[in-house]
Amino acid sequence: MRHVVLHGRYVVLSNYYELLGLEKTATAVEIKKAYRKLSMKYHPDHNPDNPEAEEMFKKVSEAYSVLSDPEKKAQYDSPPNMFDTLFGGGFPFGGLRPERPDPNAPRRGRDLKFIARVPLYKVLFGGTHTIEFDYMDACDVCGGTGASKLQTCALCQGKGMMSRMEQHGGMRVMSTVPCPKCRGTGQEAMERCEACGGSGNKRLAKKFMFDIPVGLPNGNVVTFSGEGGIGINGGPAGALVVRIHVQMPDADKMTKEQREALKNFPYGE
């Protein structure tokens, strides 16, 4: 038996060589031959309604997937480092352990999407158009933290993550999970933000004016950087994405000037 760290979890695994009935000095040809023999023996098609054989087939396949890959085999053959096993090093299948994203890192605000219904005369002659709408976003007072004052989380001591031991059949698995109290940020509220009631979210109002160039096509999408949702932890704001929907007027209400302009306007082409 040996311990490895797999996807951030400490797992007790069987010896792959013993599982295939091989010595550690086995060649690639011998590994392949042993796998074929055992996979035929334990294949579900040859062992219907036999869960033990199916489980053995999965283990044999797992052993072969590691030992048949030169890079994975080299890492598996390396002696486990006790310090790494206890404190989180030694990621066996792919080199370095992937780093957990920092929940306190700056994050770009979300993009806001809006359909602007623009009167035809603005498209014919150009001009400006104003849109107004409400939307839910990170609180613009507390920046989405839900607190007006923060302190180090007492449960995780500011680490943001906690270890948890679980029993899965015959395996003991230790996983690292976000702290349930601070949700992985390492900080908790000392004082609740009054603007959002501590939720971190708030209904905001948006009013934005932009230019309408002559001949702007129906359905055209215009993007305005920095006019979207609020950035988190000092991150940049998102974008405002506006889809143009040209509103056709009642022909009986159009002026003579508008009718003449419409005749020469290649609308829809």
C-alpha cells in the first residue's frame, strides 16, 4: 500500500505492480501482456452480474493507465516523500500541484447585456440614445464583501481552506475544502454592510447615453468597455453590451422629410 496525493486529496492506493502480478522491473511489453490477461479475466462481459470482477477490472485498467505512461510511471515509481504526504506535496499525475485560485484576487465585473430599441429617425439621421435599466450586481459600497469592516476568519485562521477526512469504502480520503464560515476568503465580517444588508449584492440603476451613427444596422451589437458590472477586489469593471433593435414608425405619422430619407436608405441590405 502507498499514499499519494490525487487532485488535492490524500488517497491510499494498492500497489499497481502487485495488482498486475509484476515486479517493479517489469518491461513495457510485460506490463501490456499482464494487463491484457487480467482485463480479459475480469471483463464485465465475461463476468455478468459480478460486481467484484467489475471492480477488479477497473483497478487493473487504472494500474495499466499509469504504468503504460512513461511520465506517470516515473512519478509513480518515485519514493513517496513523508513530508509531502503529510503536508500536501507530491502531486503524482501531472507534475506540480495545481494552485487554488485566490478568492481575494481582483476579478473583472460581469458584462451587462441590454436591447436598445432605437427609433428609425435616429438611425436615418444619427444622434444620441439613452438607455435606463435596473440590475443586480455586487454592492457598490462594500465591493461585494457584505461587510463594512472585516477581520481574520476565526474558524480557518485566515487560510480560507480547511482539511476534511472522509471514509470511502476501504479508503480514507483527506480533502481540502473552502472554509464554510468565510467561503474561502479568509476574512469574516465584523460589521455588516448597511447598504446591502450583508448580502454583498445590491440592485443598481444604470443610465447610459451613446451615439447612434447614421445607417447603424438593425441587430448590430455595440460593446462599451468599463460600463458593465462592478469589479471585485479592485478588479476592472465589465462591459456593457448593447444590441440595437430599430423600431419602425407608423408610416402615416412620418414626415415628408422622413419618407424621402427612407427611400434612399439601404435598410436591411
